[in-house]
Amino acid sequence: MTKPAVVLLGPDDETKLFNGTSKFNEKSIKAFYDEYARFIAENFSDLMIVPADGPLLEIAKLYERYKHKKAIGFYPDKDVKYGYSWLEKNFDYVQPKPIGGNWRDLNAELTMQADVVICLGYSGGVMIELGFTKYNQRFHNKPKLIIIDLRTAESKLMPGFASDLKNLHYVNSFEEIKGLIQKLSEQVK
């Protein structure tokens, strides 16, 4: 079975990721990141993120230890309105990859880069990326699988929003993600 690549979406603010829940403390958050990095390294060919400070970058750093290669860090190389200078300091932790456009292009194209998208929590940016996924699936048939990890998201997506996304699943464990990946690989054969 060929392992799929994964795009990881999530807020850059850790407090949004765990939404102030009491189930995570500083020690358990770090352990969760480590578990996620190991799981991704073992079950996916590549990890792709936007290399902003925060939880996804922390997972990407740990991923390198387990996979022995860096995550791919997409950035908006042609953006003149907002720029991306705050991302550059993190390029040492990823394989920087220009998207060939601005932030709108990055938001629109990020979820097309892999067959699987895993969402760890919500933010304005995450909602934009998920919103564009509707069109990526319709016109480019990617991603084939969208996973919202409810251990980090405070709720499911609004029904009207969720109905626009094909093959959307909510999970509470790595075993559930593994099962979805297995089903995807069987469909691809």
C-alpha cells in the first residue's frame, strides 16, 4: 500500500487548538504533539503545513525526528499585500515550498496538495482553507479524505458548511484515522 501525503490544518494559537479544555495541560500537549508526529511519520508519505509558529510547526519539528525528513512548508512567495516575513524564520524547520502566489492562492491551493487533510482545531484561516476545499474536490478531486480531529476541535462543522465537503469524517483517535486511510487505499487500488 502506498502511503498518502497529508496536509495538516490548524490554528497557530495553541489556546484555540485545545480551546481551554481541562483535558490537556502543558505536559500532555507536548505528548500529544509527539504522538501526532509519530503517527504521521508512520502512516503518511509526507507532511505539509504552512510554517507559522504554533502547534503545526511543533508537530513538524517532531515529525522530522521520526521520518528523518522535513515536512513541506508552503508559503505565499508572491504576496505583496501581507508578505510572509514571519514565516521565513521557520524555513530551517521545513522544506520551504513556494505556492507561486499570494495568501489567497495559498488558502485556495493548500488542500489540493495531498489526498488527505487532517484538521486540528479551527481558526479563521482554517475555515477559509476548508471552504476552498469544496471547489478543490469538485474540480480537482482532491483531497479525497477530510478528517476533523475532535480531540482538538470544540465541535463539528456547521451542517451547511459540512455538506459541501465530500468524504468528511470526525474522529477521536489515531485508530479511526488509520481505518479511514485503509479504506482510502482500498478505493484507490
